[in-house]
Amino acid sequence: MPGVLPPGEPVPADGSLPPAALAGVGANGFGVYVHVPFCASRCGYCDFNTYTAAELGSGVRREDYADTVLAELALAR
């Protein structure tokens, strides 16, 4: 059985928010959770999506991840 989305406004081609979504912007506070998946060691009880440096290898840099998070947050301004 295919899923059916409720009626609503179509997503603008340019990615901007539709007018109905912009109506309440600024009325409420803004909160964000930033998950940092880099750990020195993995705790046995941790259920979070985490990676140790050995699992990631030398091609992944924490600085790149931080830059990407900051760029994503800038989109929310």
C-alpha cells in the first residue's frame, strides 16, 4: 500500500520556506542539538552513532565535520 502525504503547500523549487512557514519565524526560540560522533574510545553502554579515530581512518577530519555543522547552522539564520 503506497503512503499518502497530507495536503499542503508544494516545496518551492528554490528551497525557500513557503509563506505559511515564515509567518511564525522569530515568534519562538530556536534550539538545536548537535551530535558530535567522534570519541576517543567507545563506551560499552553508548547507543549513539559514534566513531573512534581508528574506525574512521586518516581521510576523515574533525575540522571538516565542524565546518559542515557551522555551515548547516548558518542556513537556519
